Amino acid sequence: MSRIPAIFPRKWLSRISETLISITSAIVFFFLDIFDAIMCVFFRILDEFLEGKSSSCYCMKKELIERGENNEDFPGLDEASELSESLHGRNNVFSEIGLRRISRIRSEESVFCVGKGNRWSDCGCESCVSWMNNNGSDSRLHVVVKEQQKGLEKNPEETTVQNVIFVHGFLSSSSLWQETVFPNLSKDLKWNYRLFAVDLLGFGRSPKPRDCLYTLKDHLEMIEKSVIVPFQVNSFHLVAHSMGCVIALALAARYSKSVKSITLIAPPYFSSSKGDASSVALKKLATRRVWPLLLFGSAFMSWYEHLGRCVCFLICRNHKTWEWILKRLTRKRDLHFAIMDLTRHTHHSAWHTMHNVVCGGVKFLDKYLDALRDAGVKIHVVQGTGDRVVPPECSYNMKMKAPEIELEIIPNADHRSVILGREKKICRDLGSLWASTGKEVAEEMQK
């Protein structure tokens, strides 16, 4: 009986704090709806003034965009299945009112902002526009390749080099794998495996075209064009983190006879059999709450197209200045790679990738898993219990969908520490997985 008084205050405090957070969230996001509608009008006017052509956005209803006169300027717009429902499912009555007013004033409508180059609100530094040096012709992803050095190869009869493709997550780059996995692989793995780490389309040092919707199809075609075809990759292992898991599963399903194993770290999985998977993913991954701050930031950038563009204009466009300030404040010559990666994108590339891959891609994941199960591909999933970006329930649900998946739970690890700080353990596990699939293939060939 003595414990009862201690239990009730905690219970009530929890309810009160949750109520306060809910009320505060409702108020904050109400005003953010208003501000986003205002910035919608602001950017339309400013785009026309600075670029000579205003660009419409996803604030307007889907039916209005589909009736746009200039759809031919935006390849892929007619591929409705590739676009995420979450692009138009973010209800904001203020934004709709603002756009209707603009439509009355302006008789000419353009659909999206076309062109390959950067726009006035994007960064124009050398590292961000280097991909346009050849006018964007035959542009490919930035790929980091680690393989045996010429002149130091082992006897070809002693070993057969295998391929591994690494795919990073949202607001990241190939640096994730260069700084964590690559240096910690054993000498044998470095000898026997050829490693490919890509900067996905729209991120890092890869192209960031404006005439692209950054759909799953776009990302897959660029990986094929930049890695699989030029390097003649006939078989490979896949390692992916967060958003990259969606792309990795799509790539594996397309090459189910070539992929040997898949390692997924914190995969954002939501079953497509439960209603609108894209909207469910958006609400789960970017819940409109002010606390915790990480969730608020995710919701802010995922729900508000124009406020997100403001953030990219202030931070990403001026990343050189912010990096200089951080270096002076921290007294460090080089900043952490994760900080550098945060700004290596345009708002257009990040916005569309977030919705068309992270949210829109989940509606295909069940189909991909079925194809990989039929092909007998080994899938290893790693999930941290403290992950607030991709909730652990995603990995548990994936395990329920495909029981043969090997699920590894890391206590107290969050979205970053599931990799950072565990590099050597991850490398050992990867080596074991790759070796086991190699033995199985050898045994099948002997039979």
C-alpha cells in the first residue's frame, strides 16, 4: 500500500506532460501552417522576379497539377505510381486559399521549376555545382571505390573478388561508410571484396538536377548507370542505412538473381497492406509534435515545403560560412563528416527524396520482400532500441512479414549510434554474413 502514493503522481505527471505537449504542438503547427502559406506566395513571386518564371508547388491539389499545361517540361510527372501520396496529403487550408488567390491574379501557370542547373536559392559553390561542369551531360553519381591495388593482387586462382554496394541514408553521403566501415574491415575482406559507396542522386557530390522527381526509379537508374554497368557488377552484397534500405531493397528485387545478401540498418518499413502506407509512414516518421526536438525537426522539414526551403536557403546555401564559424568555435580543422553531409543537397532533391523514397517507397516494400524470399536472398536487419527517427516497430514488423530475416537488436542504440561506435562489430558481422553466403554458393555449385 505504501507504493500507491508514489505511483499515482508519476502517472498523472506523465498524462499532464503529454497533454501539454499535444496542446502546444497543435498551436505551434497551426501557426506553421499559416507561415508556410505566406512563404508559398513569397517564393512564387520571388522565383518569377529572379528567374523569369514562377514555379508551382505541392500546396495545390493533385488534380490541378495533373491539369498543368507544361507537364512535358517535367519528365516523369505522368508516372503517378512513382509519386508519393504524402506530397498532396499534407492538409493546409491556408495554403490552398493562398494558391487560389494567386491563380486568379496570374493567368499563366507553370508546373514545378524546370531546368538542370541550380536555382537562386541553392548553393553555387564549386563543390555543389561541380557536377555541372560538362553541362550535366552523361552525369553519374559520385562513387567511392575501394579495391585491390594494382601490382599487389593475390593470385587470381586463390581468390575471387566479390562486390559490395553501400547505400547511405537521408541527408548523408558515402562519407558514412568511408569513415566507419572501410577503415575497420580486416585485411582479408579488403583483399577479397571490391567496395562501392555511392552518393545518392541529389546528395553529397552527386548531381542535383531540378528536372527530376527523385523517385525510386530515378535512384535505381543512376546506381545502375554509375556502378553496375560501368564496373560490370554481375553479383553483389548490399549494405544500407535508414532511407538507403528502401533503395537497397528495390535494387535487390530488381537484381534478385545477382544479390547475395542484404544488410539493412534501421530500415523504415511499413506494411503496404495497411491502408495508405505513404501517409502512414509520414505520420510515423514525422509526427507533428514539438517534443522531442528531433521529431519536431523531422516534421518541420517533411510537412512544410516552403518553410523547409527557407531553412535550406539560410543554412545549405551558406554552408561554407557556417562551416567556417563552427571550425572557429570548436577550434577544429576538420568538422565531423555527419555535420558536413547535412548541407550537401538542394531543397528540391531532399524534399522529393523524402516523400518519393522514404514515404512513397514503403508501398512497394512488401512486393520487394516477397521477391527476395522467393529468390532465397539472405537479409540481416540491425535495429537500435533507442532509435527515435525510425521506430523499432519497423524492424519488428519486417521480421513478422518475413520470418526468415535475421534480426539483431542493439540495446539503447539510436539512429546514429547503431553504427557510430560499433564500427568494428559491424565489420565482423558483415564479414561473417558475406563468408556464409559464399560457402552456401560454393556448396550448391559442388552438388
